[in-house]
Amino acid sequence: MIRNITDEQARHMIDILKKKSELIKNFYHRIEKYRLSGDRETYSKKFKELLEKEEIKVYGKKIE
């Protein structure tokens, strides 16, 4: 389903993606072994956990 979004909403989404991308660069090396081994469950769990910790560390809150 395609949803029409405004330019402002699109810019906001891009800003969030850029911020999260920068955060991921800070911890991706810690979960790379799970990605390479194919352990999707552990990778997913660790990714979410580390992303949340990094958001709180950098921004003081979770980004939404």
C-alpha cells in the first residue's frame, strides 16, 4: 500500500534514517559476527538492544 506523505514528513524520515545510520556505525562491529554466522535471531536482538543504548547515550532518549 502506497501512502502519500508531505515533503516535511519525508524530510523528517530521512533525518531519522541519517541519525540512526550514524549510530549504527558506532556499534556494528560488535554484532558483525552474528550477521556473518547467519544467526538472525541473536543479531536482531542484539541490534535492537545496542541501537537503543546508543540512542540514549548520544541523544538522551530513544529516537522515533
